[in-house]
Amino acid sequence: MSTVDSLRCHQPAMFRCDHDVVVNASNGVSLSPGSVRRTFGSVRALLSCLRRGRSLRYSGEPVTQWEHSLQTAALALQAGASVHLVTAALLHDIGHLVAADTAMGTPTLQGIDDRHEQRGAHLLGELFGEAVTAPIRLHVVAKRFLVTTAPGYGDRLSEDSRRSLALQGGPMNPTEVDAFRKQRHAEDALRLRCWDDIAKDGSAPPQRVERFLPALHAALRDPVMSCDDLMTVWRSIETTPT
Ligand code: FE
């Protein structure tokens, strides 16, 4: 049995798939190559962006975006995932954070699909290869795949997840299902989706991002600093007032 099939058969009991941080009107606008370089041209810029999640509630969930990211990465680490997939888990919602306003709300209520998975994968391509960016790019379409192929999955989605699902294209047709299965990183995207769905535990002990930085460092396309230097960069970001 392939991982795709085993994931379909062993879904966690609870699934909620909201990605509902409000974002400003620029969310639907593609970023130019220049802005990509300015945004994530360095690990410092990336980690600074990730830290923004500390002050952003995950709307409708008892966690912040920061806690959600770290819980997703912790589940990946616990599952023995590769450094690339642990990094993808940590960064899978960075597309929300890069454009997130301080205001909160639910973009789906405004009929907006913020396409955070596309934006995040695009931005991260400056620093990481496909093993990191593809599962991120596919983690929304993985929800559509599971809704279509995993009995009961869609019934457990929250109201907002159903709304975002409709905006994201709804269930797949058979051609789309076949096309998804053939994607090179489909299985990793499904694993990421499963962790994403359950990484919303308001009572979970806090995670330290330092736990995941060695994986992030190992996954870098072109490490320009040692892992120790990366840790130093993080500590300097952490102590900088927002
Ligand atoms: Fe997520």
C-alpha cells in the first residue's frame, strides 16, 4: 500500500482545515521577482517573517499562527520526516504571514482565496528546493484530494474550511485526482496536510523553534552560514522589538 493510500485509511479523528488569517487586499497579487528577492533573500528575512506569527491568532482556533507552525513541525519531526519535510511543515503557512495585516478576520467571508500556498512556495524557492516548496504548494490541493477520496474527511471540516474549500475549487474530478496522484511530492503533501489539520491544540506544551532550525539549515539550497550562525541570527531576531 502506498503512503497515499495508507494516509487515506488512517486519518486522525478530527480534521479542521481553516487557513483564515485575514490578509490585506494585496494578497491576490502576484509578487515580482524583485519583491521575492527583497522578501526572502536571506534566512534572516524568512525567520523575521515567521516570527510575525507570534502575534497573529489563527482565527477560529485556540492557537496563534506561530504555535500552529511549530506544532506542525513537531508532528513532522515526531513522525521521522526528512529535514525537507520538517522544514516544509514549519514554513507551510508562511504565505499567510508575509502578507498578513495586524487586523484579523476571515478572508473566506469576503470570498477571498488568499492562495497562500502558491505565494509561500514561490517565495521560499529562493532558499529551498522542490522537496520543501512542492509539499507547501500542494498542501491545499491535498485537502481537495482528501475531501474527494477519504470517506468522512469533508464531514469533519469546520464551517470556514468548507467555505475555503469551495473557493479553492471544491472536490476533485477524476482527472484531477489522477493528476494529483502523479505529482512527485503528493505523498509528502498529504503527510503535511494531516499534520496541518491537527496542529491546532491550544493545550499543547509550547515548542521552541530552535528545535527545528537544524533541519531548516540542512534543507537550505545553498547554506551561506553555519547552523550555529543561523541560531545566532535567530537569537538576534528574537530579542529585537517588533
Ligand atoms: Fe496550516
